Amino acid sequence: MRHTYPSFLFGIFLGFLAAGAFGLFFYLVGIGGKSVLIRKDIARNVSSSSSTTLRGSEVGEASSSVRQTNSLTGILCEHFSRRPFAVMIAEDREARPLSGIGMADLVIEMPVVTGSITRMMAIFVCEDPKEIGSVRSARHDFIPLAQGYDAIFAHWGGSARSLEELGKGVIDNLDALPNKFEAFYRKDGVPAPHDGFTSMARLENAARSLGYRMDSKFEGYNFLSSPPRGILLSGKKISIEYRNPYAVFYEYNAQTNAYLRSRGGAKEIDLLMDRQVEAKNVVIMRAKSRQIGGGYNDVDILGGGEAVVYRNGEEIKGTWVKKESRDALRFFNGAGEEISFVPGKIWIEVVEPATNVNYTL
């Protein structure tokens, strides 16, 4: 009599094997499905229909290339995580053309005398200009602006109030008067007080030697992830009526999607680059100010007020907000949504309420 037990057992074995394979298939499909959903979700965050990317470190999960973007400009660069250096720059006619100003990632221009003299604070991360200047003195109302970007503040002396604040250790700073580790130098052939200069190499060496933290903690702005739609018209102009010779003029070029800068009736030329300075974004920020004696100004850079953002050849009216010293400036549209910038350099123009700003074709 033939025994059927082995065939029976073999059949059971095959049944279990088939069931196991079938179950494994559904398990893997389930995992694969989840991973696809995760990747799609990341993709939606990075290039959504709203055409904005995530801010700062949040985009790090999406891809290594996004993770290496500069949080100030939204563009790729080698030194994307380097802590910013905020350098006080002269605006005097005698100091022009300036060195390195066109290589700054973000620049804030602001009156240091009510209705009169302006000064710049240029913030550098990505590029390494071999010469920056001329470097001028600190003013107290620039310090919270530098704090908001987690910057190391570089200056040539300063007003009594600014030096008092810096003496409290409110921000890591490099001062040309003690000039520790030779962070600054005087340039031959340039008349004082416009002969003070520095470089990224000098600033970085001095900061490291002083034991300052060198990695940035600024979380970044939002940036558009897709180019503008349609054909944009060149020739749009922004004129900012600071008192001459400090009046500023920008002209939009649709071919490069950039705003070309002029000042005092002449093109703003970077001495190192030997070409006109340009920005991808121009921001007008209105803030009250008052004289506090000794020819110094006091600008209300904490709180909020009216703002206008120019990008992609368009004008977006809204507001600015900076509640605390260590908060970065933020800009919102009329619906209360934070405005996203075009990837690239940003110039912020702080103007008094009575200063005329004209936008024309």
C-alpha cells in the first residue's frame, strides 16, 4: 500500500511557502508605498504650487543640494553654513567706489543722521572678497539688525552708545581700534578716514582666534522655487530720495531678473568686480528716527511698520516685523503671509516716514 503522508506534508509545505511569499510581497509593497509617499511629501514641500521652498534647516531632509543653500540668499555655495560677518561700510562720496559691496549676500542701508547721511551694513557668507571697505564706525541701531542674522559684527570704532552696548557682550564683534589678530588694515593711497579695510580671510582668522562660534544659526528666509511666469518688462525704476549725494536708484532688468543699483546720480560700481552692483530683491522698510545729540541718529528698528518688497519686476506692499533684538527682520504681504524672495542678493533700504520712494515705468 502506497504511503501518501510525504506528499501530503510536501503540499502543506508548499502552501505555507506560497502564503509566506504572498505576505512578504504585501509587506514590501506597504513599506515601498510609505517611502514613496514620504518622498512625494518632501517633493511637495520643496517645490509646491505656491512656488516656495522650506526655510533654512527644514529643507535639509529633502536633498543634499537643498541642504547646502545659503540661508540668506537661498542659493548654493561652498560656505553655506558659515556664520555671517556684518561689516559697517562708508557711504561718503570720497569712499566710492566701494570694495566687495557687490559680493555681500544681504545689505542694510540706513540713515545715521536724520534726513541726511546714510551708512551700510554688508553681510557676507558665501563669497570671500579679498578687500572690503571702506570700513566705518558702529552705530547702536545696527547692532540688533546684525544680531537678527546671528552675525559677527565688524566695525572701526563706534559711537559712545554702540561701544557701551558692545562692551556688554551683546554680540560677538571685531573692532579695528584694538585690531586683534590684525583683522583690519589701512590701505595706502586712500585718505583717512576712508582708508580702513578688511577681508573675509582676515575676519575669519580673527574670529577663530578669538574662539567665536563659526557655524550659522540663522534659520533663513523663504525663497521662490520656480522662475516667474510670463514676460517681465525691463525699465521699472525705484528711486529712494535719501538726501544727496546718498539718493539711491534701482532699475529692473528683466533679462537678468535683477535690480541695477545707482547712487548719487552714478552707477554703484564694486571696485573688485569692476561692474555695477545688482540685487535680486529690494526691500523698502519705513521706520521713524530721531536725533540723540552729537550728530547721531536713533532708528526704531524694533517693532514693525510699512514695507514694500520688489522682486521679479513686481511690487508687493506689506509690513515688516522685528519684535526682539535677536529676531531677524521679517516681511509680510497684505494677507499676513511671509513674503518669499527670489534666490539671490537682498538689499534692505530703511527710510524715514517722510522720505519719498517712487516706483515708475
